[in-house]
Amino acid sequence: MEIEKNLKNITRRIPEHVALVAVSKTKPNSDIMEAYNAGQRVFGENYVQEMVEKHEQLPRDIQWHFIGHLQSNKVKYIAPFVCLIHGVDSLKLLKEIDKQAKKNDRVIKCLFQMHIAEEETKFGLSENELEDILNFLRNDDNEMANIKITGLMGMATFTDDEKQIKKEFQYLKSVFDKYKQLQASNLKLETLSMGMSGDYQLAIDCGSTMVRIGSSIFGTRKAPKAN
Ligand SMILES: *Cc1c(COP(=O)(O)O)cnc(C)c1O
């Protein structure tokens, strides 16, 4: 009951043009089903093995988003079903996703993860690295027909300092706006994935079109597993 109530509270606060990814990492299937029965279909997971198991056990019409750091050698496990990969931060990874998508006769949507936080530990591309990859994609012969880059993703610094977070979201939005005119057969930036339980209102104010919310829906998690 709690989950359904939380979900309703959040969907009420999110404008219609903003998509909600319910982040269910570490949470049991029964929790996911409670959200599912309340109408939620998009779920986000961080761990490959966990997402594969949940996909096998839960309804087929769930759209699974991979939001964690993805290692190239694990792409093959999620390629048959993943709906959107949020954390792409290298050309090497992108090429592997394309290869595995092709094997599965699918096109997999991807977001480039940008490094916007102050912490060293957060993954993501610098603007220069993004530009290099975008230039590569705009070459007509980049030959990656089984991926589609549909936007950018970022995580703000873990801090109570709203000004700092806002600055980082605004920066990500400015990068998004700068490159969104660029187009290629497998590139069109439409989605800006930013905002979590603690900062999604701020993220939406700054232009987010997709929020990833876990603890505000499912309750706090136990200590995160190593990835
Ligand atoms: C865990 C996680 C979230 C959700 O975090 P909450 O604070 O529980 O809402 C969002 N995005 C990513 C990338 C995550 O790893």
C-alpha cells in the first residue's frame, strides 16, 4: 500500500512531459509488482544479474532501463530485452551494445552519461569526450545501425547544497541544448535523464525530461552492493 501511495504522490508532482523511471535496485519482486499493479511500467536497475533475474520473473510488458555502470563484457546478458541504457560513457561500450543488439535483431536506445558532479567517483563523459563521440556518429559510415542515441544522463554531486546541484543540472541542460540540433541516422537527443529522490523537483525545473526515483517510492535501501 505504501508503495502505491508513494508512487501516486510522485506522479502527481511530475509534469506530463517528464517520464518516471522507478528505480527498483535491491528491492524484491513483490515491491515491483505493487508498483506495477498501480500502473508503473518503467523500472530502473543497476546490476546486470539482478535485472536479468527480475526480467525473467516479472511481467513481459515491463520496460527495463539499465541505469548503472555497464561493463562491456556484460552487455550480452541484457541486450535481448533492455529498453534504454542510461550510462553509456565510451565508444567501446557503444560498439559492444551495437554488436549485441545486432545479434538479437534489435535496436537498443542509449543515453550518454555526462560527468557533471564534483566527485571523482562518478562515471561519465567530459564535454570534449562527448563531442568526439558525436563527431564519430555523424560520419555516415559509422555503421552502427543497432543503437540509437536518444539523449543525455547525469548525476549531480551528493550534497545538500542546492545551489551546487542546480549549477550542475543547468550545465547538463546547456550541453543538451548545444548538441540537440545534431542528427544522424542513429542520433537524436530528445531525453534528458536527471533527477533522483532528493533532487528531482530541481532537475525538472532545470529541464529534465526523465527522472530516476528509487527510495521515495520503495523506501530506503540497505547499503549498496559493490558493482
Ligand atoms: C540508485 C539510483 C537512482 C535512484 O536513487 P534514489 O535516491 O533512491 O531515488 C537514480 N539514478 C541512479 C543512476 C541510481 O544509481
